[in-house]
Amino acid sequence: MRNHEASHGRDLGGLNAWGLSVAGLALLAGLLGLPVTGWAEEAAGASAQVSYRDFPQLGGSRNIIWVIAQIHLLLAGFVLGVPIFAWLCEIVGWKTGEKRYDKLAKEFTKLLTSSYATTALFGGILLFMLIGFYPKLMNYLTDIFFPSFVFYCVMFLLETATLYLYWYGWDAMQEGRAKVFHLFLGFLLNVFAFFIMVVPNSWATFQASPVVIAEGSSLARAWAATWNPTWWPVNIHRLIANVVLGGFICGAYAGVRYLSAKSAEEREHYDWMGYVGNFIGVFGMLPLPFAGYWLMREIYQYNQQMGITLMGGFLSWLFILQAMLIGVLFLGANYYFWMGITYRIPGAETKYKKPILAMLVILLLCLGVWMTPHSLVASLEEARKLGGTHHPLLGVFGVMSAKMTVANLMILVTFMSFIMYWRAGKEETATWAKLARAVMSGVLGVAAIVVIVLGVWGYFVPAIVRINYFSVAQVLIVLFVMLTITPLTALLLKSARTTTEMVWGRMPPRAGYALVLNAVMVILLMTLMGYARSSSRVHWHIYGVMRDSSEYAYSPALGYAAAFMSLNTFIFCMLVAFIFWVATMGDKAKAGHGAMSAMAGGSHELDERSGR
Amino acid sequence: MKVGTHLKPALLMVGLYLFLKFVMPLFTAPLPASLIMLYLMLTFSGIMIFMTLSGTSMESFLGPIFRFISGDGQDGTMKMARLAVLALFPLLVGWQTYTSTAPSTAPPAENRTVHPAPPGEFAAMSNPVPNTPENVMQGKGLYAAYCSPCHGLFDGKGPASRGFNPPPANFKDPTTIAMLQESYLFWRIKKGGVGLSVEGMPWKSAMPRWEFELKDEQIWKIILGEYDGAGQKPRTWE
Amino acid sequence: MSEVVLLQLIGLGVIGVGVLILLFIQSRFPRVIGFVMIVLGLFSLIALSIPQMASLPPAEEKFDVASIKTANDMAMIGQKIFFSKGQCALCHSIGPSESARCPDLKGIGAKLSREFIYESLTQPQAYIYLDYRHEGPPKDYPARMPHINKNPIGLSNNEILSVIAFLQQMSGEPITVSPSEITMPGQPAPVKTPAPASPKGKAKGKAKGKAVMKADAGLVAMAYGH
């Protein structure tokens, strides 16, 4: 441990971080390998083995695992989300020839190197804890999953090697075919990162939705357990969520730097960076509800009991909190877009006031519906007047049909916010501009109406029709809107005349805080859903297979859980801030403002290009 | 400074409160305080977002409020008003502390889960009784004998329903049996109120435990009759 | 002081610290921390403001060999095993089911002899090739009947007998497993060679696999969920 601290103290920009993470990996591999061979032998015979160990002095084994696992997962999400984010930025920079995108990608890859080590460190701690606290469960899982442990370690080594090349080769591989190769390295990095994500997902999803394991080679058994009903839904959901996390954390980083920026160049650069982060976060967020819906559907189909625990039973209030957090996130993202219009485009304030108000009202109405619970919190007196905890009129807002509808509408509004921002300050000169505008508003209007009609109709058809056809149709309509309007707008703006140039660096401080708020909301959401995933298994380690017989088999109440979610979010934010601080310490000393002005340079055509 | 910048939002908040609190109950059941609070909070955040979108609107909205509280260049009545408002804050906190800690005879607000998860044994069953007109008729007959005293004509308003809190379920409501699988109903009828898990508050439900009176097959028939009579379809997966 | 009040006080305290930072500190980074503290504190307070409810696990039932008096006792225990440790319900249903991946076991106790069920559990490939994939429409997550007496399920002999008792009872058959067959801890297993397995009705000599009972030390008190 002392070695780790010491190497943190020194310059982390370079090899030490790498040495550390490789050491962490070796440790991990060793840890996995050694006890496993021992377990495999004794698994058959030993019945008097220890099932649990506890550490009550520190709040009990469950709380320790909770904090460590959550922080490890958040760091992992960040570490896997940033390469996607960085790689996309690098491609944009390469395609458009704008150096600032390349610089941005490089800046974040540098953060990656230091956060990678911390993630591995927490992974190691988590593994120690799990082996210590839950020997019986870990024994069982190891017995099934050992081949994928090995695969995981190999992937980790490949990922590490690729990251070395990607980061240290950045400047060497700038031109021509070398750059293409570098982009390919970035692609490889993401492929390995994807496997590093999906393999542990299989362990976690097996716990939630186990399949029966028959005789066979250990590889066949591991594969059978890996291919369980919720594996792919979770993979997709987490992949998208990681992009969102990466984007919003980039935004928050830019927000904090923007707040403390001293020079005009710095302000310009970080304003722009905040915009890019928010943009990527929002675009990742738009398909996320669909992925979540798919996951929920698979859970229901796998086991009705678990589905009801989540959506209608013990955890139903958790989804109201989730709606609140998502609502704040949507509002925050839109708020940032709208502020961008009023501040960055001089003279736009009065012109866009009315549409903004309309969008805000729709968002709030949708949020009101989304947050209306099915079972209301009511005092005895109120419940008596209501006749139960179902409101006769507002109760209908409490079910999936309504929630799906408003979620889709909120996505549509957010998308429109972005399109409005994109088109602001420009005048379309194409001859068919009028027609295109009419088509766009027509598509949007029809889509919104159809989504609402399907939502209302959903109450009058059998549940399966609603789930299989109506909800899917709603999702497809929203996707269709995005896929038609985006290219149409891009085409329209190609020939457009810029009437008012965007001015960077004029956003007020509260824009920086809005970016921080969005990042906090995303992190809180991830911790909340971590609790949901864990609690949906109720008193099972492996659902329906291995019961949790420890004293921590109960699921804590939401308030208690929220305190832990907040704690985890705070620790994670502080860790990330620390990593960022350490990683950028060298820059200031080395380059001063020289590097900064190079980054901030470039044209203002970003807004035209980034939408593609 | 225009009066409208503050008057409109204030009117909106007050108007919404009055509407939710007093106008809504004229048409439907009254709203619980928690829900009214939620809608007011949403409106308030909407106002704050809209008013702080640009520098000018923020200045015209928040500027006067800040100046009023900080007391810059005030005299006479304004000064007195400011002191009064500032004196109100501790009083407000005191009142809040009092109301939240004072002992009261009212039971705490509760949060009953209406549809808790069924035990595993019941999760994956399907109706073994074929859905034939004859079976449906028999089911309706059984329903009339055993269920209708409380659940009435599928609307939860049977002659005996008035005595119960929570009231018997209304099967015509699209948020009750239409959202559930038949196996769920089987569990609820067979095991009754006492069979609910803790979050369903088994002590609150008066549903009898029908497994002592009815055979499994009869329960399945009742389920067929119930869906048919209420005009609903059970949730299915294929 | 109740836990909820304690947590509420902590939440209020965190918000208070955040507000103080915002009021009195001008340095930007601490201000952001203060802002984050306020947001997190508010979130916790909102979560604490709804009525709190923890979900308690159902009581664990002990399978105490000594408590088994009748065959019905065994069937009751067998039912618990069927839905938990035995993992039978992961695939099989009792009565037609929409989500089942394997054959419906309704009435199975009447269709098959006790010995045949025992063999199917311990040597699933001995008589029929129980690969459900080859029948009917393809399933999303095909399953193959595992050896119930081996890892990872690893039911003991006592437990398998209880499951058979449950299957017979559930099919309305007389239970042919008797409590005397339960192995008491410390005792040797009753030496009783089971008859060659054969399904009722089609007792052809195809069933060559012998249902070998594994002498089991007997677990004194195994815990089952329900």
C-alpha cells in the first residue's frame, strides 16, 4: 500500500501509473488463480466450510462491499466510457482537421492512464473483500466461471498493452497512415474494453438470472452460465451509460475549469469543452431509456417475481426517485442548451424565448406524469378520502403506458432543443428551405401525436400488445424522428449563411454549475440502479439458487440506501477530481498558457460539424 | 423593474395550489399533500429555470429580491418590511421544527405496495382450465357467490365493500388485473390478504384466504370469469 | 433517536456545510464541492421523506431429519427444495407455463415410477436423451437436464427422496417414499438395492442405467429458502 501512495506522490503522467496498474493486474491475476485451484479440490468434500466472514467494526461486511464495489464500478464505467468518448473526438478531429478535438481526446486519454490504475486498485480491494466476506458464494461462482476469469485477465493484459501504445504513440503517430493506425489502436482499445465490461457483466447477471448448469467441460459450463437472459440487455445498457458518464464527467471537468479560468483563452476553451461533453452525454442519454426498457422486459420475462419486486413491489418507489434524477438530468441538459443559445448567440434571447418556454412546460408536464407514483404516500385521513392509495384519476399516470409515453416525449423535446441550438444564428439559403422546415415540423408534430395516442390507447389493449407493439412503436417513431431530422438539418445548414457568430467563453458561472449538476445526477443514477440491481435479488446471492443466509440478507430502506448512494457519489467525485488534479499538475508547470491557446484555437464552425 | 416579472410566477404558484387543493376535489378524489407538494416543486423549478435563462431576465427576477434582502439603499417602509421578513425566517424554522417533532395522534403516512411480488411457487403458472364459454360461465357463477359481496360487479363496489380500508380492488380499472398475469390472481385468491409480503402490509387487507373453501380448479375458473366480466385481458408473454 | 432521524440530521448537516461554503468561501473549487454537497444532501433528504420500508427475508426453514415423521413431511420439504436449492423451477413448471424451458411436470408422479424419477434425476442421460432443444419450437435459453446429485446443485440422497415425495403428492399419487429411508446422520445408509428403473406402461429393457444411490453422510440441518 505504501508503494502506491509513494508513486502517486511522484509524477503520475508517466510510467509509474502504468507500473502500478500492471502490478495491480498481476496481483489480480494471481489472486484469481491461486485460491481457485485450491477450491476446486475441496469443493466436493468440505461441508463445514465458512460461509461468511464479517467486519462489524467498519459498518459490517455488506456496507464495506457496497462502497468498494460501487466506487469500483463507477471508476470502471468512467475508464471504459472515456476511450469511446476520446476515440470519437479523435475521429472528429481527424475528419474535420480541427486540432482542438485531437487535443481534447489526448487530454482525456491522459486522464485515462491515471484513472486506470485507481480502477484496478479498487478492483483488487473488491476481490480481496469478496473472497474474505463471501467464501461460499465466491467458491460457487469460481467453480462455474473459472475459464472466463482467465479470459478476463488476458483481455486486461491486451487492453493495457493497447493503451500503452495508444497513449505513448499519440504524438508519434500524427500524420498520414500512422494516424490511421492510431485510430485503429483506439478502436482496438474499445474492443478490449468492451470485453472487459461484458465478462464481469456475465458474473453479475448470472447472479440475477441464473440458468441451470449441466455437466460438461468447464468451458461449456462457463459459457452456458454466461449466456443468461439478462446478459445482453445489461451489456448494452451499461455500454451506453458509460458513454453518458464519460460525456457528462468531461462536461463537469470543463465546468469546474471554466469556473476557475483566468484568461479569456481558457474560458473559451473550457466553454467549448463543456459544450462537447454535454452534447455527447445527451446524445448517449437519448437511447438509454430504450435500453432500460429492454432490460426490464427481459427481467419480467425471466421471472415475474423479480419484475414485480422492481416495478410494482418493494422497489417501486425507487423508480420514482429515478424519475426525479432523470428529470433533473433532462432539465439540466436542456437548461445548458438554452443558456448556450441566449449567451453564446448575441441577440437570440428574445427570439427564442417563446419556444424555450413551450419546451420547458412540456418537459415539466411530462416529468409531473413520470413522477406521479402508482401507490401514493398518504396519511390515514387522506387514504380514507381517496379510497385506498390509488388516486382514481391520477392513478392512471402510475403505470408503464404513461411513463413510456412521457419518457419518449421528453426525449423528443431534448432532441428539439439540440436542433434549435444547432440552427440558431443561421439563415437557411437553400431554395427548398421552406419545404424542409415544413416537413420537419410536420414529422415532429405527427410523431408527438402518435406517441401520445399510442400511450392512451395502451390502456385499452391487452398488456402484451402494449409491451410488444405499442411501446416498441413509440420507440421506433422517436428514433425515426431523430434519423430523419438530423440529416435534413445538416443538409439544410450546409448552405446556410451564418448571421450571428457563436461567441465562446461568455457563459455565466451557473452554466458551470449546471454541468457539475448533470454529472452528479448521472453518478447518482448509477448508484441508485446499483442498489436496484442488488435489491431485486432480495434475499438471494444467486436468484433462486443460493440463498443469502447472513444477517445482511434484508434489503435496507430507500432512505438508508440513499445515504450510501450519496456517500459513494461524493467519494467518486473526489477521487475523479483528485485524479484530474494530479494528471494536469504537470501541464501548468510545463506549458503555462502556451498549450492552452493552441487548444482554444480553431474555427467556430464546430457547431456545424459536430452534429454529424 | 416591472411588477409582472414577480407577479406572474407568484400567481401561477398560488393558482396551481388552489386548483390542486380545492378545484380538483370537485371532480375527483382529493390529492394527498405529498402529490400537491411534488407538483408545486416542479412548477417552482420551472420558474427558476426560465427566469435564469439569460442575464437580463435573471437580473430582473432575482436582482430585486437579493437587493431587498441585503438591504442596499433602503429606507422607511422597505426597511421595516425587510426586517419583518428576516425575522420571519427563524420563526419559520421554529415552526417547521415544532410541527415535525410535536407528538401527534395521527398515524404516520404510509406507503403500501399494492402489488408486491408473489412467492416463487406462483410466479410461473398458467391457467390449466381452458377458456371455454362454459368455464367462463361457471367462473362467473362462483364469482357471484364468493367474490361479488365485496368486489361487486367487477367494480369493487359490492354491498360489503364500504366497511373496508383499503377498499376491494376495482377490476375494471386498467391498472389492476389488466397489468397482472393470471398466476398473480391465483396467488392472491388462494392465499388472501395474510399471504402478502411485508411491504404489501398483510395486516391491512381483508381478502380471505380462499384455499380452505375453494379447489384450485374453481379458483382458476373464477379468474376466467373475472377477466371476462371486467372486460380485461391478463398479461401474457407470448 | 431513530435511524431515519439520525440520517436526516446528517443530511441537513451536509447541506448546512455546503451552504456555509457557498456563503463564505470564494475559491472556486471548494464552492463546487459545497454545491455537490447540497445536491447530495437534498437527494438523501427526499429519499428519507418517503415512508421507509426495509424488505425482510422470509424465515429460513431448517430441514431437520429428526422432525420428519410422515411421508407428507417429506413432500413439504421436497416442495421447498423444488423451488430453491434443487433449482427445478428454473426450467420446469408445474402445470402449463408460458416461460418454462423444459417439460411440464404436472402429474409426473403418476406417469413415472419412483425409480424412474430417481434415475432421471441422477442419470439424466441414461434412458431418454433429455435434451429439450430437439422438441417443439426452439427456446431462447435451452437447458439440459443436469445431474441433480452432483455439483453445482448437489442434492443429497435425502433431498432427492423428498423431491420425489413432493412430485408424487402433487400428482395425487400415494407417496411411495417412506420416512424410514431417510439417512440419519452417523448411520450407514439403509442397504436397499432399488429395482431397475422402468417407466410405467412401457417397461422395455432399454433402461440399462442403474439408479445408484449415493450413500450420503446426511446433512444434519440444511437451510432452505422458500
